[in-house]
Amino acid sequence: MSILLSNKSKEYLKKSNTSNFLVDIDFIEEPCTQIYNPTIEKIKDVDLEKYNDFEKVSKDNLILFLSDWFIKIYGKLEEYELDLNGFLKKRLTIKNIDPIIKNTCKVN
């Protein structure tokens, strides 16, 4: 498993001075629809101990901690392509994974 960084994400990581991130799932449920969306969140140094048992992917001083739920839904990827998105509030995203949208209503 490896990490590929876009130029924008490299600049963001240098400026933010953060090297630990949690890769998890944001789950949204609406009538007849379930959406599983991959997320990346900064991990504060004081909280780092909570994630010791998580699967890790690293490159240089960057570490991605993969939640069990993320691995269950998406599996382990060969490569995690990180990019920077957002207009006002910049955040890292995984470029090579699309949300999973499930229709939960039975249509005859």
C-alpha cells in the first residue's frame, strides 16, 4: 500500500504541519438511500494513542490510519491518492475512491 500526493496536498501538508490522519467513512441515510463516503480527518497528537491498533499506511512522515469500517466497506487499496478540495475550508480527500450509493427501496 502506498500514498500518492498531488502538488496541492503536498503544499497543504507542509503548511498545516500535520502528519497523522484518520481515513474513515461518513454514513448518510435518507429515504431509500444509503451513502458511504470516504473521509480524511486530522488526528491530534494527544489523541494518537487511540489509533495504535489501526491499520497504517505511511509515506515519509505522513501516516494514514485506516478505520475498521473503512476497510470493511472499501478494503485495502494498493494506492491512496490524496488531493486537496474545498473553496474556503481546505481538506484532504481520497481522489481514487468514489462514494458508494445504495438504493434500499424495493422497486417492482
